[in-house]
Amino acid sequence: MSVVIVVGAQWGDEGKGKVVDLLTETAEAVVRYGGGANAGHTLVIGPQREKVVTRLIPSGVLHPGKRCILGDGMVIDPHALLDEIAQLREKGLLQKGELLVGHGAHVILPYHKLIEGLREEHANKHGRAIGTTRRGIGPAYEAKVARRGVRIRDLADAARVRALVEQNLDELNPLIAHLGGAGAVPDRSTVDRWIDDALAAGAQLQGLCGDASREVARHVGAGHHVLFEGAQGSLLDIDHGTYPYVTSSATIAAGACQSAGLGPTKVHAVVGITKAYATRVGGGPFPTELDDATGEAIRHAGGEFGAVTGRPRRCGWLDLPALRFGVRLSGMDGLALTKLDVLSELPEVHVAISYSLDGKELDEPPIDPDDMARAKPVFARFEGWGPIPRDAKDLVDLPTAARKYVEAIERWAGVPFHLVSVGPERQETIVLRDPFA
Ligand code: IMP
């Protein structure tokens, strides 16, 4: 029996979906633990290289017969979930009895998205926008922490949903009017429609909802392999990330235990996923960012456009201080390196091994995001490696320069690689260790 948490080691979009998909082969249950439809895994499957995007349901769903669980710590847009279920069912990828939605998860309602959009527009005027995905994540978590949220289980009780929505809007309407003008305040018929829609979605989800923490405990108790699928990345964590340029949930490994109601003593391994370079979407410091032709080349070679929003991702060199920080925060005992092939065309590859700030050398990011924005990366340079054989099965199959790069990162990060991904397909992977072993 083994419980493994997979977590993004950077700012999200590290290719967790592919790694989770691979590890799911030996797992009985896959649990998504944080955030909501702000995440997006693009998975490439089958000989037709068909693309499937999952936003809420763990990417382990691509394997038949696996239990997919959405933890109570998530915030769920019921319509987004229903759309995803319909899409997966149509492709024959989601069977009856595979999905369980934690009934303690919170519901994202249209006014959460409305407020987020208005806030971002307002902040944009002053150059302070977070650059969120506008999926209502922040406002839904605000309502949860303020103990006014609507939970998935509440959707079975029309009177309770109505009372909660009225209570929330009573407080939020003045804010909506302040940010967007009186015309932005929802009228009676709009609010009634929102409530009816939420209840109708709740009715459709009814048979899929239940006690997620008990189900996780049942799998762990039965000696099954259980895989936790993190969303976003370590530097977007609400407590430890580059606040305020973060998401509103715990993205580090501890968030898995909190969301699923599983004690930390039950966890056996934490695998951090890092790309061979770095990307970030939205605002916030990014010391190794490449605002030039090399950044553009990486963006195009890596297809670095948001799976949820389509936004071009900011691209830069791999950032060891940020990676070490992620390793420490989540207690990662192994890493998976993704997208090594994306750098193949570059004549030279750089890695930030430390930062220089006010005459000091730092091996981890400074706590203050303004300091992080001022920090100057200290780079190590590697010669380019050219094409990587897609059938590489061991590090010795890599071009020598690529192998030196991988070994140097492993040494500097201080934890071994479990796997190295050299292409988007499942089989384009060098497997070095099994985290479940
Ligand atoms: P929110 O999660 O939509 O509130 O966005 C907050 C910040 O997290 C923004 O900078 C987003 O771009 C970023 N973010 C949220 N989800 C993801 C993700 O799945 N990948 C990368 N960045 C994300």
C-alpha cells in the first residue's frame, strides 16, 4: 500500500497531467485536492494523438476502472463539472461508479466570477491585477473562509441555497455596484435564474456526491495505491507562494491531507513535477523570465498557452532557488522532469542556480515578492543538445549535453528524478524509479 502526492514544483503547468496519467496505471484511486476549474491538464492519447483537457476531474480518469475523487477542499463550478463529465462520457472515458465528488467541496456561483472579473478590471487600471483565470476561485474561497459558502451537499436543499445566496448578495451587491456601477448589480430574475441553475446542476450531480474523506480512508485501509493530484504549483500556494500573486488554495503537499481529510502519517512519497524550463501565467515576480526571442522560441516549441484561458504563458529558464523552495515546502523526495525535448533547438541552455540581491547570494527566493522581482539570477550555462531520441529509455540514451543538464539539476535540487519526460506521449518517458515502490 502506498499513498503518493504529486505536486507542481513551480508556478503550475509543469506537465502534472502526464505524470499522474502514468502513475495511475498502478493506482486504485486518484484524488484531486485543491482549486477548481482554474487548472487544466491537456492530455494526448491514442494513435490519433487526440487531445483531452480535464479541469476538475483528475487526469487519472483516462484509465478505466480507477476511482476519481474530488476532495472537500476544492471549489467546484457545477456547470463546468457537468460539461466535463459529458465530454468524458462521450469519449467513453468515464464509467459509472468511477467519480466521487466530496460533498463538503464549495460551489462556485456566477456572482463569484462576476466579482472576480470586476475586481481584476479595476485593479488593472492601477497595474495591480493578479491575472487570475476568472473562474471564480478566489471569491468562492473567500465565502468559504467567511463561513457563508454554499457547499455541494447544500445543493440538495433549495431553501438553504436560496437563503445563502441572498445573504451573500446582500453583502456583495454594494461591492458589485462600487466596482461595476449600478447596472452590474444582478436583478431579481437573474438571481432566481442563478439559484435555479445551481439547484438543477446539483440534482444532476446528486448520485455522484458523497463522503470523500471516508472513501479515501477506505482505499488507504484496503491497502490500495492512492495518488493525489496537485493543481497549480508550489509558488502559487496561498500561504507560501509569491503572495498576493498566488491562487487561493494550498497547492503544496500538505494541502492534499487537509482537503482529503487524510492524516500526514499515511503519506509515503511526494513527487514534485518540474519542467526543464519555467513558465508563469498572470502577474507576479519571475526572475528568470525571458522577454525575448528565446522566450518566444520556448513558448512555441512547448505550446505554452494556457489550457484554461489560452493566454500565452511567460517563459524563462529553470529557476533552482524556486525549485529548492518547492522541494522544501512539500518535502518532495523525488522529482519528475518534463519537456526536456522542448529545449532541443536551443544553442545554449541556462539555469539559475542562485539569486543575487543587495550584495547577497540567495539559494531560495526572498519572502517579499518585491524583493524577488529585484533579485538577479546567477546562471550556469549548458551547451545545447539537439534532438532527443523519442524512444530514450535511460539517461544514457540522451545526448551527452542533455544528460549533463539532467544530472546537474538533480544534484542542485538535492532530490533524485523518478522520471524524465522527452515527449508528450505516454511512452516518451524515461522511468528511473517507481514512487509507489
Ligand atoms: P486563480 O487561481 O484563477 O485565482 O488565479 C490566481 C493565479 O494563479 C494567477 O496568476 C493564475 O494565472 C494562476 N493559476 C491558477 N491556476 C493555474 C494553473 O493551473 N496553472 C498556472 N497558473 C495558474
